[in-house]
Amino acid sequence: MSNNSINMGAKSKKVLEVVSGWEAVELAVKCIFFGIWQLIQMFVKRLWKGHRRKSKNSSVELTVDNSVGTHCYIKIMGVKYHYVKTGPKTGQLVLILGDAPDTGKLWGPTWTTVVRRLSEEGYHIITLDLRGTGGSEGGRRSDLAPPRAVEELSNLMEVLGVSENNPAVVIGFGIGGMLTWYLAHCHGRMIGKLAVVGAPHPNLYWQYPPAAFCNRVLHFIQWPNFPEQWLAEGAQERDGRWASSRACDWSGPLNYVRGAAWWRVRANHRIESPTLLVGARDSAAQLVTSAQYCLSSTLRMVTTPDPTDLELATIVQDFLIEKEKSSEFEPRTLMGRMLGAVAGRGRELTAKLVLPPVQG
């Protein structure tokens, strides 16, 4: 590891703070209490409806389109990661962190079109499988806690040629978006731009859960093993979304979310890189609150904040490719600058009056 990595690693430790003291005790007690209550509900449900077994006939699986890029493996800090690379090696790196366990949506026609377009524009795209998903190695709870996850990702970026003088673009969906937040706070100088899709800021963990599968059960998922079984049985299933999942498929996603409960970003730390925040149409409050952690943010709402959304594809491409062109049309008159200042001040007042304050 280079001296640059060591210095950035030391700096990142100052950005992340572990939950400790009475706050940690209170969290542990709540996890025990709500976990027991959830287990009782599971037991009663099984008695009433019977234990649901997965069908042996697996559902149709999405086949990866090999024409999108080249499949590669790399070991970072002793951990095997799988990724797909697309586009010229000389181009600016775009690191894509998908959601978990829904990795297949990145290979649908909508998002692969985005990847090809970015490749044509000269970007070098790396689509990474998070730990415990796809072809990447899993890990224990401590292995996927924010400090370790950020260290591995920053080392991966450095190996791929990213530096302060050659920053990357990072795009994160869901849990991948949560990791993008951590990465941008801890290693912001390595990131030129970032796009976070469907992922509230990690410090809003208890206000806005980091993933759909942990809604209303954030304390319960701190328990070992039981949440994996509970999710594999389809307790949080919507429209067959996770119908073919197994308990082992949930270990990676759950361990990322479990670790995030015990870490937070320092309250006064802000991301300097231009940031695109995308959420569902009913997530305005979450987006504006998350934007308070950014010095330069663009907020957008779409129907479905995931790689299948057509509107999202256009928004991301415009943010990465055409943003420079739009600067030609920015108002340069005195009146235009005054209106821009008033609009910015209005957003600040809205965040203070309508939304809860940023929690440390």
C-alpha cells in the first residue's frame, strides 16, 4: 500500500465516528427487545400459516450480456472482487456500485445502454459486485463495516489508477449508494463527481432506512442468522421481487446494513464534489435532508430509482456528459445572479423550517 493510501486511511478515520457510550447501550437494548418481538411474530406466523418452503423450481435468472464488457477478478486486501470493465482504459474511471441483492438490474437493456453511451464518450466503466453478491467474496459483519468497506473500495480505486490528480466518477444504487456516501466523505479528493440513487445519507439511518428490505425491522436485522432466514422466506417480498433468494444471498447485504448502524459521518463534514441525488417521487424530504451533507448537489425524483428507470438513465447521462455544456447557458446578468442567490437561500430556509436538523 502506498503512502498516499495510508494518509487517506488515517484521514478517513477522523471522518467516521463509532456509536459509543450510552447511545450504544440504548441501541443494543432496543435490538434485543425488538428482535425478540420479531421472533415471536415469526413463530406465531409459522404456527398459523405453516412454514413456507421455497419451490425447487428456480425462477428464470437474468443472463449477463457479455457484450457489455469483460469480466475480471481482483484481490484487494486479500478479498476477491468480481467486476465488469467497459470502455477505453485511458478514459476517466466510472465506478458503479450496484444494489444488493438486486444485482441483475444493472444488466438490463436500460442501464447497459447507459454504460455503452459512457464508453462511447471515452469513460472507463467498472461495474463492481459488492461483497457477498455476484462473483465477489462475502464476509463477516466486521468485514463489511463502513471503515473496512471504504478502505477496500479506496484501495481498489487506487489500483485501477485513481488518484487526487486523476479522480473517478462513482455511481451507487441502494446499498451501493450508501457505500458511495461513505467513500465520498472519507476519500473525497479521489472522486470528481458522484451520483447516489435510492440511498439516503447514512446519518439518516433511523429516519430513512438504507434499503427497502429493512423497513420497520432495523433493530431486528442486527440479530445473526434469523433475518437471513426471514428474508429468504419472503417476509418482505413485494411482487416476487426476491422470490428466488436464499438465506446465503442476504448475508452480504445485511452485513453492510448492520455495520452502518454503529457508524456515522462526523456531523459537520461536507462532500465537496458535485453530487447527483436521485430518489422516488415521494422522497423529497429525504433528498433535501441528504443534500445538507453536500456543498454542491443536484436533486432529481423519478418513478423508480433503480437501473431500470428510463428517466434515470437520461438524468445520469446528462449529469456526467452534458453538464459542462449547460454552463454556457447559465444566467450571467445581474438579475440572473440575484435570482440564483434567492433560490439558493430559499432551499436553505426550506430545509431548516420543514425538515428535522442534521443529527450527528
